[in-house]
Amino acid sequence: MAARGNDKVPVHLVNKGEETQDIKVDGRIYLVQPHASLDVKVPVGSVVYAAGKSAGHQDGDKLITITPEMKGTTVYFNCVDCTASGS
């Protein structure tokens, strides 16, 4: 069954970049080291933003929008060849 807009879904976020990336998701800021990951449980429709400037992003850049199909999956950011990067 697909998640509804107010349902929270678990997502495994992975920083595929070579530099640390601060991200903001569902109002919280997390530091994600290079090639490290973070498990979050957030509402469908949440946007993962860059929180602060990095080599590849400016503060506030949209990285990913969480969709119902991402429930329980691994989602990569900071990569050019990722099929689910959202960038």
C-alpha cells in the first residue's frame, strides 16, 4: 500500500560525495560524512536541502524530494551517476 502525504516513511540517505554535507530534512539538520549514510523517517513530500555551502551545493539547494516509492529504500545524493539522486 502506498504511503499517504502525512505518513512517515523510512529512507536510507547516502552521501556519495567526497566531502561532508550538512543536510536539512523535516526541520532537522544532520552532518553526513563522505560515503556515509543516515537513516531518517520523514513525511512523504519532505525535501532534503543542503544546509550550508559545500563544494557542490549552495545553502538551501534542493537535493531530494521524498516520495512514497522511496519507502525503505537507499537514496543517494551528491553523485552524478546515481539513478535516484533527485539532483
